[in-house]
Amino acid sequence: MQVAKETFCFAVAGLILTGVIVLQNVNAKENLLAKNAKMQPIKANFSSFMVLGDSIPFGYMAGYKRPDGTEIPQVDQALVIHSWPKLVADQAETELLLPFYAPKPDNLAVPGYTLADMENNYSALLAKNSVTQLVMGQYFVTYGDTTPVDYVLKENPTILAVMIGNNDILGAAIYANIALKTPAVSFETMYEEMVDKLAADANRTVVVSTIPDVANIPFLVPIRKIFPETITYPAFNEDKTEYKLQSSDFITLTGAKKIQSSTALTKCPNTSSPSYQCVGDILTQDEINEISNHTKVFNAAIRRIASQHDNVAVMNFDTLFENLQHGNMAVVPAKKHFFLVNQGNGIIVEGKHYTLAYDGGLISKDGIHPTKLGHGVIANEMIKTLNENFAAGIQPIDLGPIAAADALANKVFSPSPVFFDSGAFEKSRSIFKRKQSTN
């Protein structure tokens, strides 16, 4: 009896153990299936493509001329068709209605917009920038006085590209006043609220963009490129006391124009007050570093926030420009154009070398906004992001025809930074509204 009892107990234990193992295997299989399902890329659906952002996705460019020689305004129907969102849409064989061409465009980017403007009502945005009416006037008629984010949500796109935040740091550089930057904590809070809203629908794929380091854009000119010898050019602090230029300082394009006309430069104080009003010409190397580090904090927040959503990917705009500047790009698929690898900076297109220098072919005459070719480079980065994250299957754009037809990409603007076209620069600077003083 004892043997039979022990045999029975072992049998029951064996059944229990077998059940546990089977259950564990079932759970493990379910977990593996769930993990694999999550690893499968969300498929891109280009049924409806929309864009939110600032002057770059809008298609703002400076220095282009019509056949009769007259200059094309930076906000013009002849330029928006060359913007990177339009290039991406055409390559993906989907529709993207543009300002000037449709009363309710799919591209809701507006020059001068900051991150805070994504949650500002139409009426406030119209007071800030009249281009708001061109882009969102019909949305206001349809949906009332609400925000760009709400307009997009009401239209319910299947794919959304967002490039915003450039102006939250760019103002500090173009006015040579580091106080004119959005505080990092405020930026992160606003960005998270925006992305949470836009990504709430799991069926929508969203691509957000990081922010390039302004040190890689040519509207800031190293003093050493203008004065390689001892510096004696007059410069003054805002309080009119003398400021001695250092060889490590940078000046804006306006400052370069002042030098050309023998006008003294102005240096703003390095203040942390975000309401401090000063328009200067000079940034020290330490201030450039401060702006660059602030941009890195913004980008870290963008990447962290995007990582919280399976349907949100990041286009690494900052890395793109960093690699263009320092020559660390891998060869792209098309053989006719490739990025230089550890051989200096830039990109080769049909045997020609293009860079981020002022007359390098990728940045237009204001020293801030991309040329048509520059937009083509950005478009390919967006296509790469869509393909890698959402299995979009879009072929990269052949940059050869864009470069060949781009007048600015094949023209040397000037022999020296001193002769920068500050007219184009000033027109672009006017789109950036400085923060109102609270004093």
C-alpha cells in the first residue's frame, strides 16, 4: 500500500509539473508572439499626408530670381513646390496640397512658428504672422479659432511629419542674444503634450524632427575668417562701453554687412533672463557652446518623447547637418550622389561638391534656409526615416536633376564672408518675433 501511495503521489506531482511546464510554454509563446508583433514595423499608410512646422518645411528660401531677373519673395508659390515635404510626397506618389495652390493645404508649416505656436489659437497666430491666413484661413472658417494641432487632428491624417522647435533656439543666434531661447523645461513639457495628442491614434504614423546645431549653419561667421590678424575693429557692449573682439568670436551676417560699411558692432550681455531685449552682432565661443548645448537638451527631449510611442519616429535632422558639416556620412544608395566619408564636408552630386558653407549650394542666401538641393537632401533623410521605421518602401530621390536645375546650388555668392547679402538675411530675420519684454 505504501508503494502504491507513493506512486500515486509521484503521478499527481508529475501531472502538476507537466501542467506548469505546459502553462509556462504557452505563456512564453504568447510573450514571444507579442514581442515579435511589437518588433514588426508599423506600416506606412499614405492615404492622407500632412505637415506641421516652421519656415523650413514651408519652403522658405532666399535669393532665387525669376527669368526676368527680379527676385522671388521668400514666401512664394514658385518656391513651396520645392520644399522637402512636397518632394517626399511626390516620391511616395501621394498628394500633399500646398499653400497658394489650395484653400486648405496639407502643409500647415508657417515661417517663424515656435513650439508654443502649435498650441496657440489662429487669431493669436494671425496677429504674429500674416502667412497664417494663407495657410490656415480656411481651417479657421471650418473649425473655428483653435490651434494648428487641433486643425490637424480634425483632418485626421494617416501620416504626419512635424518639424518644429528650430525657432526656439534660432532667435538666440540670429539676434546674437542667448536670452532669446526657450527654457528647456518649458520646451520638453510643450513637446510632450503635443506628441501625446498627435500620436494618440495608433493608426497614425508620426515623424518628428530634431533641431540642427546653429553652429553648422553659415549665418554665424567666425571672426578669424574676416580678421586673420590682430583685431582692431570697433565693437561696443550694449551700454556703449568698449568690447574687444576675440579671434574665437562669431558675428551674424548683419555684423558682416556692418563691417563692410565700417559700422561698429554691438555685443549683448550674456544674461539668463528670457525677457531681455537686445539685438547684437557678436557671440563668443562660450555663448555658441551654450546655444549648442541647449539644442542638444532639446533633441534629447525630442528623442525621449518619441520613444514612448510605437507610432512615432525621429528624423535626425541634427545628425544630418552635423555629418554634412564634418564629413561622416555613409554612401547613399544612388551611385551618382554620395556623402563624403572622412574627406572634408558635404555631399557629391553628379561629380560636384556641395556643402553647408554660405556659397556651398545647400543653404540659400540668407544663411539659414536650405536651397532646393538642400531640401532634396532633407527629403531623402525623411524618406530614410519612413522606410526604416514604417516600411514605407519609398525609393530615395535622385538629387542630380535637382542640383542641375538649382541656380543657387551652382553659384558662388561671394568671395568673402564680408560680402554676405544681408538684405536676404534681414528679410528672413524679420519673420522671427523676439519675445516681448515684461519689464
